[in-house]
Amino acid sequence: MLNDAYFRLVWQARKLTGKLNGPIAELIQTGYLTSQTVAIRRLCDDRRDVISLRRVLMEAKAKRLASTDQIDKLSDQLDSCGPVCDLVNDHIAHTANPSRKSNVSNSTCKWEELFKAQEAICKIAVKLERGILGRKNVINIIPVPQFDIMEDLRLWVPHDVISKLYDFWHTHNKAVNAWSR
């Protein structure tokens, strides 16, 4: 989620300045989308040879750490990440496999679906930690960086826009961190 916050900050700077619209912006966007979608897919994976949020829920259910209904409800919420997982399966992870070619859909993933999947995963992890494992930690989903997050942006963002970006950064992070409250 920290990388997501950095991406959103750069994208906001891009919107406010009208700069960084060429191939570098495309490279940033492609890298962001690939890393975010692949991470979401991995967290939803149910195979035994991976560590994932889905596997933790399955293990919690098998060990009766919570009621079946409670765990099934969290698993159902994790199913909302399906469009993101389908996109990865069809267009990122298996594109070189010729046997999948006939099964590849025209799946797309809207930004809103990606953001909903991020929120679902964070909220499920918090419910798992507190409701099932009984931990009482209050964490920030997006940790506070111990450096000036605007340092690199100052190279191309005008000074008067930096304060708007700080406001954006804090507002976004407050909204995301509220998922753990």
C-alpha cells in the first residue's frame, strides 16, 4: 500500500502540473499496475505451496480458530478481488502459455476494481488479525516515511504545487489508514 500511495502521489503531481505524460509515465503506470495486480493475485491464491491471505483463512477454518460463518464471510469478501486475479491470469502471468490462448478473456480491470481489491484485502487482514487471532495492534496500513516524500518531485513540480501534494498525501493516507480502525 505504500507503493500505491507513492504512485498516487506521482499521478496527482502529473495531473496538477500537466507534466510527465510520455513514455516515462507509461512505464510508471505499467510497473505499478503489474506489481499491484500480481500482489493481489498472490494474496488470493489458494494453493498449498504459497503463503497467502486465502491460505491463512483456509488454515484458520481447518483449525477452527473462528466460526465457519465468520471465515466464510471473509473468504467471500476476498472473492471480490476476482476481476484483478482474472486480469493477471489472462494478460500477465500466463501470456506465454499457448494452451491458455483459447481461454484468455477480454478481461479488463478498472481502476475502481483495483482499489476495491486493495481495500478488501486490507480490511480482511485487519479482521483476521483482530477478530480471529485476537491481536489488539493498531497499525497504519501506510507507514510514515522517515524522509521527505516530495524530494524527487521537487525536481519537476513547481513549489506552489508541493503544498497541494502534501495535502493530497495526508488525505489519502488518512483514508487508507482508516481501514484498520
